[in-house]
Amino acid sequence: MVPYKKNDLIVKAFSKMPDKKLIVIGDGPDFDKVKKASPSNVQLLGHQPFNILKDKMQNARAFVYAAEEDFGIVPVEAQACGTPVIAYAKGGLKETVIDGKTGVFFNEQSVSPLCEAIEKFENTSLLAPAEIRRHAIQFSTERFKHEFYEFVMAKWAEHQSILNGTSNK
């Protein structure tokens, strides 16, 4: 838990929605600050082993993410678990979350827009968990390695054809 992740914002939003439950996993410099501000419908579990984290992620109704990231791996991991994402609509999440299909966006890092996004999520028919997972797979390490390899090999072949004088360029 670090300031730019905006965990305190998420907890504040849930304090305005006492009928909804929030589970927060993780620790870090902001843990005590967030814990002090947590209402009774928010449970902070601190650091958890992978099997607990995965189980909670697979069984969550949604994953809430308020940070601005270049990419944001954790929302992709949530989607890989079939879990939709409620996310701040900036940075890489605009590429990895499909608004209205694999999640719901909010446009301002403040309580009211986040609460509105959570309410919108409650009333939106998103893709089935298997479809959300299928969407996340496109960001897999295997795909990246394969496409990177193909790119390098194509450039190598192009280079070789230039050296051999067989290039069309």
C-alpha cells in the first residue's frame, strides 16, 4: 500500500456504501493509515500467501483499482481470474479493461465518481467470467515472448536479405 495506489480513496468510497463489503489484501507504508480509516464493512487482511490471494480474487464480485498505471498488472491478473474490474480510466487500464464488458471505469480519483462506478457496475451486464479471462490472456507472458520472437526473426531475415542483396528495398 503506497499513496499512488489510492487505497485510502477506495476505503473512503466504501465508507459511503455500508451495504457493500470490501476486502483489501496487501501491506506497505499506508497500511496503518488505511486501517485507521476503515469502517466495519472493510476488512484489511494485510499480506497473504498466493493461494489465499488467488482464491479471494477468483471469488470476488469485482476488483476495485484506483491508481493510474502505465500498464497495471494486477487488474489484468484479476481479469485472468474471471473477475471484472472497476478502474480509474487513465493510463494502461484503458488498454486492458473494456468498459461495459470486462469492467467499469470512473473518470476522477475521488469518492463520488468511484461510488457512481460501483453503482453502475451493480447494474451492468458484463461478460461471463470465462470471457473476461479470455480477454486477459492476450496480455500473457507467452504471447509477448512469441510475438517478440517473431518480430526479431522478421527483422533478422530482413537484415540478412539486405546483406545478401536480395532485398526489395
